[in-house]
Amino acid sequence: MAAGARCRNANPGSCSQGSSPVLRCSGDRARIWEDREWIARPAAVNESAGHRAKSAGSGPSSGSYGDSALDVAIVGAGVAGTFTAWRLKVDRPELSVALFEASPRLGGRLYSQHLPDARGVPIEHGGMRFSRQHRLLAALVEHLGLPTRPFVSVLEGRNPLYLRGVRTSLQGLAHGETVPYALPPELTNQDPAGIIPFGVATFLSSQGLPLTSRVGLLEQLARADYSGRAFADLSFLDFLRQVCTPEMLAYYNDVHGYWVDTHNDVSAAELMKGFLPFISDAETLTLSEGMDSLPRTLGARAADRGCPLHLGCALESIRLEHDREGCPWFEIGMGSSAGRRRHRARALVLALPPNRLRVIDGLLELAPSLAPLLNRVVEIAAIKTHFVYAEPWWRQLGIVAGEGRTDLPLRQCLYMGSADAGQPADGPGWAVLLASYTDSQATEFWRRQQAKGESFDRRRGHPEDRSLGCSAPHFDHLSAMLAELHGRELPDPVWASSCDWNCQPSGVATHAWRSGSDSAELAPRIRQPLPGLPLYITGEAFSQEQGWVNGALRSAEALLRSAFQLPSPPWCPADAPLDPLP
């Protein structure tokens, strides 16, 4: 039943669902859900709702009412929430829609900061890139007219590799240098990018399952035997242990930048489904005005069409009530610095990650089947620390862009430099370095450093957002590690920030499906946890492309088409993958 619910009237036949994706209730005062008559008569709605709540023994909630009644309330103003609000106001302008966000900004886990002197390069505390293979996102960016530029996020010629105390580079490996790992002799150039492809090809060949153009990689992997286990049940770490020698796995973990032990609980099949399209297109892009220009633009356009944006409002509670005809509506309690307010909505969209859904009072009591579904999602921590320098000193080392990687706790750095990659080193303005990007267990080292000292304020221009402060111990350790990675003394930064996503309103950086999960089966069940009730959940955490902005869009678009029956927008490519529809 789309975007509506079964009314709890004595006569079940008094409710019907027509071709329009709205709730139809009939009784003494028949009306259609999107008919604005009931909004025009808030007193009658309030009176009947109050009577119903009192008779149910719940009593009225504390605080005053906000919007008297909404057709759709959306909670969470990240990509999924702002996109959902915008699409609803474009295709269903007659609906009253409001968007609520706990933090004081739009964007969720896209968080861009602009420094006037930083050569036009936004500091991306959250998501920072996308691929043209992310068809839905690429088409949306073009439709909205958001400017893009190339984003180099790979190892290149002279970019440093520092592993087990040995410093080299791709250029060095190509000229006969070696890494300190006992690798198979067939891996002649020891290129980090070749480790997993070599292991997979060797493993499949040993089972008589060679890679061919006629059979896809995932199909062959599903046919293989993993010591009696099915591919669908493997964690990604289990899978790597099957296809790699211990030294190959150690090399991959150390040089990968991301912590492989993170994937001890993550589904190999689901992870590879989401990442294979990205791997097939190494050319990545970013938004020139910051990645959060996407949700900011979507939110602004939704607001222009009449969708109010409520920032600094955290969802605290959900209660299900019914009016005199038995039609459901949600009472949502929102907390803010100004106090607590209640809002009513006929449909409720929660664009929130699992950890935030779990703490909403009343949600899991209303939808008890949701708790085990949320546990099918693994939450992954991340910390991103940026240093800004008076000039891009790395260009003097022959480094233009891309990454440096190490087994030191900093794990990986990215040379963001200037918006103009050809700008000379002595050009005006500061240069940005993503000095450390760590995830999972690797974040614990930096979290301990943050706890040891006050926010870094000895230098010029520490962040105004105090949650982004870099402590002095954090700053000192990272400065020393960067010098060790590059094998020389480095200039002092003029600005520093550190974003621990555990300390942001989302409380998490990204997500992955737990091993043994089938996203095609789980995603629709999470999207509407109570069939027939207009309570919906969407977002990157529940998509088939977790960890990417495109995943948030896939999840939201699937919701809009299945629950609200919106047509495909004219800007969307016909072959753009969506999450599974019912």
C-alpha cells in the first residue's frame, strides 16, 4: 500500500487505495489524503486527535504544536532527505512537506568548509568524490548545473609508499625497487593495485573458473568453493584470506589506506557489488563548490517550492495516532534549543542512519521488526584531519596530486593542492593536504590523541566549528608522521582541523551490509518496516551502494517511486541502477 495506511475503522471496506498514491478514508467526513481541506481545518484535526490520544491513555505530549498538519515530514537533511523533499515538491507540489534536521546545517555526512586563502579547494570533512559510473548522481549534478572538477585519489609516480620502514613509490617499483613483503614471484612489479586481482584470478583458475568476457566476476565468485562455505555468507576479510597468501593480505592491508580488519563482519558479495562499478572507472570527480553544495542546492530548491527547513531540530519521539475516521497520522516530538515542539504528519520519512533510528523514543516499539533489520548494517568510523600550508611543498618533491600511503597510523594522505592543478608552487594562496584519513580500528589512535589535549589553537585559523578542532597531541604526532612518510622535515601548517564522525550529529561515517545479508531482500523491508503504514526509511546505510552519495540517491529514488509512485524524472538515465523496488 503506497504512501498510505490501512485505516482502523470498524468497517474495513471504508478504506480504499486507488491509482493515486494517497490514503483514501471514508466515514462521516470522507476525504482524500492530499485534499487540503483537512489542513485548512486544524482545529477539527486537533480536537479529534486529542480525544483519540486521551482515550488511548497516552495523553497529550509536552510542548506546543508546530505545523498543524503535514502531508509528509522528512527527518534528516543529508542527501537522501533533501533529495526526497525536492522531488516531492517538484512532482507533488500540492503536498505539504517539511524537512527537519538536528544539526545547524544541511548536508549530513557531506560537510565542506571553504577557506578564503586555500586556492579554491574546499576542505571536505565527509564525502569527497564520485565516479561517472554513479549514473544517478552524475545526471542529477548535471541537471542542477553544479560545476565539477577532476579529483585525483590514486597513487601516482612519485607519491610515497612507506611500509615496514621502507620508503618507495610506484616509480621506484617500476625501476626495480621492492616492498618488504614475501610476495609471489608472479607479482613482478609489486603494484599495490594488482594484489587482489592477481589473487582472485589465481584462486578462480585453481578451481577451473577462469575469468572470461562471457561470465561476470561476481557470477564466477558465486560458483567457487570456499572450504564448504557459500560466497554470499563470506565476510570480505574471509574472502581475502581465501584468495591471498598471508603476506599478500598484509601488503594489501598496509598499502590500501583503509583498514581491512573493518571488513571482518562486512559481506564480501555486497561490498563488491557496490564497488565494482567504481573500480571499473578510476576517473573520479568532485563538486567545485564543495560536495555539500549538492544537498544545499536540493534543500534550497525544495524551500523555494514551499518546503520549510527546520534546522537544529532533533527527532526525539514518534507516536502513532488516528483521527475520527481511523486514518493514521504521526505525532513527532522535536527537541531544539528553543524547547520541545510537536508536529503531525500523515506520512513520515526517516532519512537517518541506524544508530540514530535506534534512539528515537517509540520507533522500535511501533516497528519491533526493524531492530534485527538495523543490525544487518555494520557501522564504520572515520577520522579526517586536514592541514593547510602556505604553499604546496609536495610539488618540490615531484608530487602533483593523488595519495601517499603508509602503515603508520596516519594510513593515507591526499594532496588536494589547488583547484588549478597547473598553478605554480609560488602562486598566491594556501594549499590543502588531507593529512590523514583513517577508518575503523585505525581511528582509535587519533581519538586517544584528541582526548589528551585542548583544541589546536597555536596556529592561525583553527576551525570555528569546535567539533573540528585538532588537539595539540594530535597535531604533533601527525606532523611527525608526515615527515617520516616523506623522509624530510616539512613546513608547519597554518591551519588544521580534525573531523571525527563519531562526534558529529550522525555519529558514524559510513556503512556496509553484514556478512550473510542479501540487500535485495533487506532494502525493501527496511524502506517500509510496517506494510500498510506510511512510515519510511531511506539513506546510504540501507542502499546497494553503501559508502557513496549515489547510494543515498538510489535509496531515496526507490522510495519515491515505490511509496509515492513518482515517475522517473526526465533527467534520470533509463539505465541508472536503483535499489530494489517491491
